[in-house]
Amino acid sequence: PLFHIAGLSILVRAALAGACVVAVPRFEAARVGALVESEAITHASLVATMLAELLRASGTRSAPRSLRLVLVGGG
């Protein structure tokens, strides 16, 4: 969430780098997976549960070539 320091730091890092942020109101694995592909997203910040759901929703498809880094945080 953006009210959390991790969410806020994503916005700060993106602003410093001149990058675009794609934010969704709530996590839905299929929707996020489609956005990663359609928006050519290069970096993603997820917690482990979100990553697991995203991988499960992607089935056997490999990650899009645009995706360079996934930051996994949380406990």
C-alpha cells in the first residue's frame, strides 16, 4: 500500500529516476500479469504471496522480455 514506507519509497525512487508507476487499486494476479505484458513493465515490487499468485496465474508462460527485476519484500 502507498501509505506504507515500502509503497511510498517506490514512488520516490520512480520520481528520482524519471520512471512511470503503474498502480492498481487492488491486487488481482491475472490483471497484474496482463499489465506487466501490455505496459512493458520493467520492475515490479511484490510480497511473496503476490509473486506466488502471479506465477500460478501465468501457468507455463515465461516472464515478458521487458521485465528486468522483481523486488520481493515483506515477511
